[in-house]
Amino acid sequence: MKKAASLLTWEKTKGHFKTITDHKLLVMRYCFKVGLYRQGLLHDLSKYSPSEFIQGCMYYQGGTRSPNNGEREDKGYSYAWLHHKGRNRHHFEFWMDYSLQTGDGRYPLQGVRMPRKYVAEMLMDRISASKNYNKDSYTQHEPLQYFERGRGRVLLHPQTSRELRGMLRILDERGEEELFRFVKDYYLKGKEI
């Protein structure tokens, strides 16, 4: 028998649809600001696929945390997340590969350096997720704080990690408009950091 948290209801379905749609539209708006029109339009479309959407509705957390965590708590893993990260290049987990050099404390999996356009989309995704989950308590400091707390940070390619952290620091210290200007006029044009 399924736990009550995993039951599918109309209320959870409406809530999940609203949460993922609000998030997608915010990421799209931010991607458009930096010139990533295609990525903005296509961002997170897999969340509407049955593999992700049904699980998202069943484990909906009221719009304050990811339903993937609810699924993990119930099953020990999140099938929706495994599906999602394998189809969306703005997630650093997409860019994991086996290392040919193991031992000496190295992980068997390693992060591969992400192309800048996906790092920029990941940045917009993180800002939007922070706004969606924190709602009125959001500040421009939250995305950097989330990154610093993040357990996946060690799996990022070192250069990708430096780039992402640097841009989150711009947001933290100077705000969104300065960040968007930097991403559009400097970072996405391939200029050396």
C-alpha cells in the first residue's frame, strides 16, 4: 500500500502544475534577458512528461520543496529526478562521466566541464528555484547560500564550479541586473574570466 504522501489528488496535481509552470516561465524570462531564447523556451519541458509529471503530482510538497525529495523519502530514490537530469543539460549531473584515472581519493565519477550556455541556464534555474521555493522570503543572497550548502558542489567540474560560484557572487553582491548584464555581454561571449 502506498503512503498517503504518494496519493494522487486533484489539489496536488493543480499545485504541482502551477509550481513547475511558474518556475519554467521565470527561467524563460531570465534566459531571454541574457539571449538564451531557445533554452528559455525548451527549459524543463520534460517535467510535463508522464515519467516526471505524475511523480511530481504524487509527491507534491506544497510548492515549498521539490517533490523529488518526497519521492526519495518514500522509495529511497527519485525516478522523476533520474529521468529529469538525464534529459536536461542545464543540470551538472547530466555532465557526469566515468573517470579513467581512479584511486588516490578520486571519485569513479567525475564532473565534465559544462558549456557556458548550460552553466548560464543552470544559473537562471537556481535563481528561479530559490524564488519559487522561498517566495516572499527570497533575497538575492539565497542562491549563493544554497550553492555553498550544496552537497553536489564537489561533483561539479572545478572550472564549472568556479564560474557558477563567481556569477552567484555577482548576484549576491550587485543584484540581478548587474548579473544579467555580465552573463549576456561577457560570459556568453566567451570572454576570459
